[in-house]
Amino acid sequence: SLCRVYKKTSGNESIALYLGKRDFVDHVESVDVVDGVIKVDPAELDGRKVWVYLACAFRYGSDDLDVIGLSFRKDIWVKRVQIYPVVGTKPANTPMQEALLKKCGDQGHPFTFTIDTNLPCSVGLQPAPEDAGKSCGVDYEVKAYIAKEADDPDEKISKKDTCRLIIRKIQFAPGKVGAGPKADISKNFMMSDKPVHLEASIEKELYFHGDPIPVNVKINNETTKVVKKIKITVEQTTEVLLYQSDKYSKTVFTEEFSKITKPYTFTVIPLLSNNKEKRGLAVDGRLKDEDTNLASTTIIRPGMDKGMQGIMVSYKIKVNLLVSSGGLLGGLTAHCRAIHLPPSPHVSA
């Protein structure tokens, strides 16, 4: 039995799209199969066929802005199959499809898509509170439609002949976690012949949302100056690759620690809930009426085309010392991964 079924019916009620889930996991070497069912009532087809496609697209503008044939959406990858009338042989039904077919009855027709492993995960840029429509980003869409041909540019397909559901391709966190990064820096101050040495590290390279990230700091102060504050910042770096080369960083966590006692271990927890007002922040793909998290770090395997990723995301930690003279000692930049681990909604940062 299914706990929940996602269903979307066309305006003319001739077709209905059924999915058992909307999150599909990228296991790095393979991606979960997208399996669903289309219910078809042939009475109103009038000789036309029923098709279903799965598309990965980069959206850089709302549908409302599409004018004079100019689209603000670029398809990265598309696959489509004919559902009705049935052609060729079909693969064996998955357990999910068997459960969905019980709800659809004799009018149900299963479909299956395999997502390429080199495609990006679902990610979007957080809109401003006053922005309307879909946000800029990479999304996946399953769409069933009625048409004479699969993809005829001269054939206009009415909205009442279509039904669609947005799905998410989410990143799986590898079970083997590497050691965390470490960085150090030394700085000499005026009127002092000895330096202040700063070293910072984290224990592992992967943390999940909500988990505390302990940042270990070592200070070797051979000067007469006093360390007044330690400031720790977590930055998200986003690189938009498709429509232009645009790279920028946004702070997702910052805190100053003035009470400094040994050992120097400070806890940081970067969360999207504390950054809701930051426009352009990269977040994991968002489904309607559902919350999301900070975007996962983009994993690039050897030989993968970065241009296919649409948006690339990474994170770094900075530790700065504020000394008594007002001089700022900084320079630690430690990278840490952010990866989505299903089935829980936790994402590392």
C-alpha cells in the first residue's frame, strides 16, 4: 500500500498523472528510476495520442515574462515516450507501478524513465519576498499531454490537454566521509617582532542540516597584543553557468565570540531558516507547499561537463581574529561539503 499518491489531472479530465514519490535520489553511480502511471480516457482523444516526457530544465525567468516567443527556460535534457496507443514492448512493472495501477484500473498505463548520472540535482535561487512565479534554477518536470505528434513545433497543445508534476533529483551523501579541512596563517604586527599564529579545522568534510559543526581553533600568540574576539563565518558560493558566467558568495552564518576560553572549540549551525530574506541564496529544489534546505554542494566526478550542472554550489568557513590594536587577522578558508541524505530531509552544510 502507498502512504501517499501524487496525482495531477488534465483540464479536460482525459488524462491523469500518478506518482508514488517526488524525490529521486542520485547515488552518484546511478539515479533512482522515475516510475509512474498515466490514466487515459480515450473517449475525448479524437484520434490523437498521449505522450509523457521527463525534462531537466534551467529556468532563468518566470513564465509570465515569456513574450514574442522568447522563452526564459532552457531544456538541458528531455526524454519522451508514447503512452497511448501502446507501442512496442514495455518493461516489467515496478512494485510502485503495480500499486498505482490498482488505483487507476484498466485505464492505467505505466511509464519508466532513467535519469542520466551527469545531470544536475534540483537547485533554485531563493526569490525575494515580493517576487512572484517560479524562481531561477534547475528543476525536473514530468508532463503528460495529448497531441498528434510527440514534438511538432507547429502543433499547439492546449493547457487543458496537459498535466504535470515537478519532481526533485536529490544528492545522496556517500557513506565514506573524508577527514575535514585544516588551514593556518601567521601574521606580524607593527612594533612586534613575533607573529600571531592561527590554525583552524573541522573533524570531517560532511555535516547534515541541524547538526552542530565544531570548529577547532588554535592560537599561538607570541606578541603582547590581546585577542579580543574570534569571528566565524560560513559562506555559500554559487556559480551560475548556463545563461552567463556569474559567481558570487553569500554569508549563511556569522557569529562573534568574545568570551574566549581554552580549548578553542566553537559550534556553528548554518540553516536556511535564518536566511529566509536573502535573495539569490542557493537552495535545494522546492516543491509546492513544502519547505527546503540550503543547497547541497555540487559533486563533480572526473570527466563530467560542468556546463551541464547549471548552478554549482560550495561552502567555506572563515575564522578571523580581532586583536587589541584593532588589526584584523584573517585568512582561514576551509571547504566543507553539503550533501542531501535521503530519506531524511537533512542536508549537510
